[in-house]
Amino acid sequence: MQPSEEAIREQQQAVWNQFSPGWKKWDDFMMQFLRPMGAAIVNALELQPTDAVLDIATGTGEPGLTIASLVPDGTVIGTDLSEGMLATAGKKRNAWACIISGPNRRMSMRCRLRPTSSMP
């Protein structure tokens, strides 16, 4: 008998929440390693300033946070099962204008970033 979708979702949520403290520790290293793939994704999107973008399974925020800086009049919504991963995303300097919200299994972050010059 195969597990239900709900059971798989709950298992994945528990695993990623368990890993999130360690992932936070290694996030800079992982983002540097993954930067070429992230750049290729972002470049392929041919983004416009008013675009709305959905970053599914955003984890610690990339490429959603980078995309948010490229759509100054648009919106980026990042979703993830893991509250811990989204908490890490929300602590990044370029995520200061993001709102992280939602009950379990519906966690999301909505970003509208301002130019770096207007940051506190």
C-alpha cells in the first residue's frame, strides 16, 4: 500500500524542518554552488518589471529573492512546506520587505523589494 499524498507531504515537511537549522549554516555555500543554475533560470524567464512570479519550494528564498529585485513593480510569492526554511529566507538582508505567513502546509512569502539605497 502506497502512502497518501497527505502522509508524504507531512513527512517531507518534517524532514525539511529538521534539516533547516543545518541548511541555514550551509546556505551561503549552497547558494554559491547553485548560482550558475539559478542565473540560468532567471535569465530564461525574460522578466519584466511588473511580472508576478511564483517560486514553488523556495526553501531559503532563491531564486525568488533574486527575481524580486528584478521585478520592482511586480510581486514574487515563494511557497514552501518548511517553516524553518522560510524563516531562513526571511532573515536574509534582501528579504527585509518580505512577509512570511500562513498556517502549516500553506507557508508562503510575498516579496516586494525596494532599491538597496532605500534600505535601513
